[in-house]
Amino acid sequence: MTRFLKFRFHTAVLLSLSLLILSGCAKSEDINACLTGHTYGFFGGLWHGFIAPFDFIGMLFNDKITMYAQNNNGGLYALGFLLGSGGWGFFGSRGARSIRRTKAKPEKEVFIDAEVVE
């Protein structure tokens, strides 16, 4: 592994652990307050979509954690959740496109001023 890849790996692990530790300090809500309190719309769904992987990990260890807000306004919340979780690939498509552009294509290389050696 190159030095740069090791640095990126260690940085990713450090950021992941930091997020995990800091999210452990988050306040939990009473379930009755969730059902009668604030109704989540598009931006709430977008945020919940972004944090869905962390919610899933939390759900494995705690039954009180859910991925999807029960008190939502329906379609707009669902659209925000879908976009936030990358359901249609809107946020990841730019990176994939740049990787495809940088690949070498040897069959299309043209040598205009090449010398012929006999």
C-alpha cells in the first residue's frame, strides 16, 4: 500500500471513529414526543437519509432507534430520504464519472510523428 493510501485509510478510520463517538452523545427523544411533535418534511428526510447508515448500526444494538421518522408528511419526506441515502445516485455520480474519464484507453492512442524502425 502506498503512503498516500495509508494516509487516506487512517484518515477515514479516524473520522469514522470520531463520528461514532460524537453521535453517542446525541439526545434521545421520547416515542410519544416523536409521534405528536414536529412533522418532518423534505429536509428532515434528506438529513435522515444522510445518517441512515449510522442509524442502521445503532438499530442493531438498540430497539429504540429507527431509520425512518414515524411523524413525517409523506411523499416529500420519502423523496428527501431517498435522495439523502443516495437511492438514485445523485451525490455519487460525479465521482464515478470522473473516474471513468481518467482511465487510459490504449486503443484510441494515435502516434502522429512516430518513427518506423526496420
